[in-house]
Amino acid sequence: MTTATLNPPTGRSTLPFVDARHPERPLTVNCYRPERHRPNDPVVVVQHGMMRNGDDYRDFWIDAAEKHNLLIVAPTFPDAVYPKAEGYNNGLVVGPDSSVAPREDWLYAVPARVLEALRAGGVIDRPVIRIFGHSAGGQFVHRMLATQGFGPFEAAIAANSGWYTLPTLDKPFPEGLGGLGLDEAALLRWLASPMIILAGDRDIATDDPNLPSQPEALAQGPHRFARSHRMIELGRAEAQRRGAPCNWVHIEVPGIGHDGEAMSHAAAAYWFEGRIPEAAVAGAPARTVA
């Protein structure tokens, strides 16, 4: 099988990409490459929300990319060929007939294959690579960590997820990890991973049409902010019950609602400046940016 290559030019770019496991489902990779970026400089993979707007999410990171010399890589899964939550957030793991797809076909391995294509193109070598996802992208990221481990990533943020896959083998995926062939050791590895749950404290709408409202999601809380607290509490409780570590971190972002741009800025400031932006506390009106 021929190895795919990606070699984005400097500045903004949108490149076609065909994943070897899904040749009938082409996607695009939206990149921003600062002129001074070199193969061992940092990389941030950005997972878009339900609007499949990887170009917007790339652009949300441009200021940070220039300031901190980051390559931004936003794999973009078009709704036409990756439809609904099943075709993105839920990773094509479970089919319409409730059968579980072969593990190598789960979408959660695609970001790593995009990185390999960048490596084959000479764009990256062995840099520090982080991954950030917001909303549906936050669902994608935390489910990726649960099922794949950290892989090539040294840090991960799942921001403002609509609902969560819980750290239990007793509930079927995507509510839990049951039915996927994962074992207790995989669950313990996930609990021990340094996953960051980033939550805007104004992401409290209960009437958002894009807020998951199936019974399993509602059982986690009335809105995204409450559900993030339920997730961290359950993770800590499950780890304590096993006498194992839980290295998950829950960080509240003051003054921010369901806003992918603001949460991107908060994540960049946290990772590269060691802070949450003070502007988020200033009382700006909450927005919805999926």
C-alpha cells in the first residue's frame, strides 16, 4: 500500500486526503503552517465540531500558531460521507445493524494516519504533538483516547463535549466501553492518562437543538457544563474503587459558553502560556459556535 503524503505550503491550506481504510470517503485536511515552522516544532491537531468546519477551527488557532510557532492540522470529516454523530463523534464504531466494525476501521485512528502523511511529506519529524477537540470534536477526542490510547499525542483536551462515553465496561458504546473488546487494563490506562476536560462555565443551555438529548445523555446532566462535572466525578470514583490513579483534569473556563473560538483561545493559552485568558472573565455575552 502506498503511503499517503501531505506537504502543506506556508499559511492557510486545504488539502485532499484519502484515508487508506476509507478510500470511498475522502476528507480534507485544513492546515496553517507558519513560515518559520520546522519539522520538530510543535504541532496541534484540531478536531472540529458538528458543523464539520475544520477551516474555521484552523483559523481559530492562527494567532496562537504565529505567536508560538505551531503547525495547525485540522482533519475535516464532511457530513456528506461521514454523516451524523455515528459518522464522526462516534467514530464509525457501531454500524446501523449494531455490529461493531473492525478496530482498524474506527475513525479514531485517522488523526494519527494524517500525521504519518505529514511525516512522509517531510513536514514533521518527531515534534511534540497535542490534540484539541471542541463540542463534537471533544466527543471525538475523548473517545479516541478511550479506545486508542494517546498514540502520537503528548497532551489532549476535550472541550465542551455534548455528552461522554463513561469509564465503564458495563454500558454499551458510546454510553460506555462495553461491547468493543476492551478489557479492564484498557480502562485503567484511560483513567491514568492525562486527559484534560475543558468546560465553559456558561455552556449551560438546555434548549440547544444540537445538545444531545437521548436518555443516556440526559442521565449525565441537563447541559454540557453539568455533564463535564459528572464525567470527572465518575472517572475519579471508578479509579478510587479500583485503587488506581485517575489523572484526568477538569478545568473551568469562566465566562464562556458553547464557543469553539473562545475555547480554542483558552486551550492555546493554557498549553503555551500556562494560563486561562482573563478576558474570559470579563462578562462577554455567551455565544454558540459549534
